Amino acid sequence: MTADGVNIELPGAGVRPWEQLLRDVRELEMRFDTRIADYMKFVQPTSPRATISGQPLKTADDRQMCMQVESEITTILGDLEAVISEMSETVQQQRGSSRVLERHQTMYADYQREFQRYKSNVQASVARSELLEGHRVAGNAGDTSDRDRLVMERERIDQAHLDIDMVLDQAFSVRQDLDEQRSFISGATSKMVDVTERIPGINLLLGRIRSRKRKEKVVLAIVMAICISILLFVWSG
């Protein structure tokens, strides 16, 4: 039983049915979607063109609430990893679907990258809020320019991290597409080889067809040569 009142049985209670594992992993994925939507409310825009408009973390209560949501997401991801690990063991025992497992593993990897991207943004926002609050408490108005430069530099670094994450996401997506295409081509080639091996004499039959086509071409060429010779003979006579 989790804090949200949802029954999620984690590994350690013995081997569980595949259907129970599927219910647990889907429930955890839905909980992640819900909590990451709450967490995105604290994500701050890093450029004027950004489409995200997060809730400013101005007070300690706001930061505490944000950290609580972050902790819950971390727990959900840990539980999800544990259930997927148990699913992998079940698949190895030939009692589950490997394709279903791969899909949930891919989704888990996407969840991790998404959470880390938002987490970096939120942590930078928290650091800026604490820095500004510390300066206000100290009343050090003379360091405003230095503080602004630090904040701007931090924002540039955060934007660079987000850009790198986007490039990596695109690279992972392209790599996955290439792997799927390679698997499809390899499967088609294997099936063709299996067909030729299972049907006796198919290579011999194909060879005879090709040989017959060559003979037909030779006969056609001879007939055309004879006809041309006859025409030339008639015209010359």
C-alpha cells in the first residue's frame, strides 16, 4: 500500500503473475503523469520564447511543496524501476511478453530524462530564490550588479543544459528508429533464408527458370537473325 492509497506490491513477496505486474506498472505510470504535471508548475522559463510559465518559488512554503512533489516522483520512479526489474525476470522465465517489457522500459527511460530536465530547472530556480532572499536579508544593495550577473550566467547554463537534453532526446529517438528498421530488415532476411531452406529444390527451380529465360533469348535472337537475312536476300534479289 502506497501513500496515495494504491495497492502496489513491490518485489520481495514471491513470484507474482504477469497480469499483476502489468496492473502495477500501469498504475505507477499514471501516478507519474499526475505528479510530473504538478511538478511542471514550478518549472521556470529559461528564455523569452519559452512556453512554460511556472509558479515562482518566492517563499519557503513554495519551495517545501516543490521538494515534496519532487520526493514523491523520485519514489514513484524507484517503485517503477523495481516492478520493471521483476517483469524482466518474469520474461526471462518465459512467462511474459518481451515486447511489452521493452515498451515499459522505454517509457521509464523517457520519464527519467523528463524528470531530470525539469529537476535541473527547478533546482536552479530554488538556488536563485535563496540567493535573492539572502541578499535581501543581508541588505547588501551594493552587490546587486554582481548578483544579477551570477543569475544571468546561471540561466545561460540552464538553457545550455536544456538544449543538450533536447539534442540527446532526438538522438535517442533516431537511434531507436534505426534499431527498429534494422530489426525489421534482419527479420525479413531471416524469413527468406528460412523459406529457401525449408522448401527443397527451390534454388534449383529458380536456376532452371533463369536458364530457360536465357535459352528463350538465344532462340529469339537466332530467329530475328534469320528473318533479317531473308529480308536482305529478298531486297538484294
